[in-house]
Amino acid sequence: MVDVTVRGAGIFGLSVAWSCVRRGARVQIVDPNGVGDGASGGVLGALAPHVPENWNEKKAFQLESLLLAEAFWAEVGAVSGQDPSYAREGRLQPIADERQLLQARERADGAAQLWEDAAVWEVIPSGQSEWEPHSPSGYLVRDTLTARLHPRTAVQTLAQALATLGAPVVREAEDEGRVVHATGVADLAKLNAAFGKTVGAPIKGQAAVFQYDASGSAQIFADALHIIPHADGTVAIGSTTEREFISPTETDAQVNDLIVRARDSVPVLSDAPVVQRWAGLRPRTRSRAPMLGVHPLHSGQFIANGGFKIGFGMAPKVGEVMAELMLNDRDDIPEGFRPEVSL
């Protein structure tokens, strides 16, 4: 007997399955393409907060999820016996001019109120290390909330932890118990067809990986790029946001532009060789927020979709609220995340 069927073995599906299993549910995870076949099999892995201003339910939900992440991934690692690649190393951002410097200091005050003692947003002088972006003003923003993980490693480790607890990913199975669809762009396409409008869309992203060991260092956000040191001695950079594209998985000249911009922003990467390029589709809803709740097409079933660029950062909290909804009929989903917002 199965209590919950999760369709989709990306980060949302696996996180929902994990939260259900930890509540004692018997879970099966079904994905014909295997673990992390879509956007969750990427290379970037920035778990970065929204700026601490103009506070809303989406930002509050993400903050809570980011604060849950360390314990979430530590438990996954302990159960699986593997390293999920999570680390909260913080982030550096260059400050261009006096206007941005004033804004950054105002945001530091906002972070002190909204983040309280959980993390720090501060302005620091540049020139303290080789591993930092060029900053015209001579100052950087540093925050201690931002974390990183390697997406492919993380989902594979989470799948192994679930298998250890009796919930392996299988290619085929019939629906049993409560059913949640976490199938990303495939489910958004079905919603678009059913409602005759754009409920959500696939957004192509491209990324690249340098061979450069900056492990243990903060990630960098500069020139609209995430530049992320991973523990394996590589640095991932990305990404593009492409609404129109020919091939969903082939890289092109746009990723070459990312490489040039990353080297311009962080000079120590100037001679670092590029060892990998990646492209894939990420599911974005019309509202740009995750879509959580009762499935609009399948009576009595549920949906967890729309992770887009923040899926890994949102995942621990998404798993919690979806498990509570499906197992205990407790609805803690923010109004802005409900499917009807995008319909």
C-alpha cells in the first residue's frame, strides 16, 4: 500500500516525497526519465535570498526555506551516507557607485530587522582577497545567508536518502494514495493547452563551469551573473534567461558571453579553462511564484511546480507545506502561490 504518489523526481518532487516520508507516509516516486532529468540536473546551485526590502509573502517564505536548508541537507546527508554538496558560504556583490552604496546600506538596516540574528547583510571594503569581483566604488555587499549546492549531486543524494527509507524512484507505477504532480515544464504545457492561455512557460538557461579551485569561498553575484565555487574545485557561472529558443539543451554563443562577462568581473578566472557547458529548461509560472496546491486538471490531486531559478532555495519549505496539505489537510500555502493566481 502507498499513501502518496509523487510524479516527478526533480527537486520539488523529491522534497515533497522527503517531507512525506519523514511524517511516516509510504511514498512512491515515479519518473520515466529518472532523477534530475530536467532543470534540477543543472550545474549552478545558487541558494540566494531576495533583497531585504519591500517585504512580501514570497520573500518571507523563501527566507524561512533558506533557514531550513542547512538542517534539511544535513539530514539528507546523514541518511544517504553521501555529501549533498550544501554549504552556506555567503555571497559578495560589487557596488557600482554612490547611489548603490547608499541603497546597500539601507538594505543592511532592512536585513537587521527582517533577518534578525539569522544572517547579516553588510557593506565591506573591496580589495581583501583575490576571490572577489571588481567593484568601481571600492565596496562590496556581503551577506551570510546565501548558500550553494551542486544541483545534480543534491538531487541524487536526496534520491538515495529516500531509497534508504523505502521510497525509491521508479520509472513506472500506477497512482496510489494522494497524488502530487511535480513534472515541471511538461505539466505547464498541459495547463496551457487545457486553459487556452499561458499559465506557465519553459525558460531556457545556459551555464558554464570553470576548472578553478575557490572551494570554501563566498559565491559572487556580478554583472547579473551567479559565480559559484563548488567543493570539487570547479566554479559554475550562469545563467541566461531565454523565452525563445530553437534547441532546449544545446549551448550557443550566449554561453560564450557569460564566460567573457565572468572573466571580466572576476579577474582570477581569466585563465581558468572551461570544462563544461550546460543548457536546460526551467519551469516558470505566469505569476513567477511557485504553483502549489490542488491541481487544476486532476480532481483530488495536487501540484508543485514553477521552481524556475529559486527551486532549490524554496524546496525545503515547499516540501513541508505540501506534505502538511496532502497528509494532514493543513493549508499553509501563501495566497500568491496558489494555482488560481496563474490561471
